[in-house]
Amino acid sequence: MASAVSDKLGHYEIRGLIGAGGMGEVYRALRVTTRAPGMGQTTATMP
């Protein structure tokens, strides 16, 4: 899942990619309702 900066996922806005590897990607996020920082992870899918 390649997310772009400023994409929204629920109450969170994606702010940037932290890292990526064999298990998936980790993104820096901001909770829009409280402006609190957070993070999200996407997992790699198996074919």
C-alpha cells in the first residue's frame, strides 16, 4: 500500500514515510481531531 502524504485514514492524516521493509511500511501520522502525533503500519501482502 503506497500512501501519499496528506492521505487520510480514519481520524489520521499521513504525514510521511518512516521506513519500509519486508514486513510492510510505517508512516508518521497526525490525528486530525486532537492534532496528536501517531503512527500507522501497513503489512506486506503475500501473493
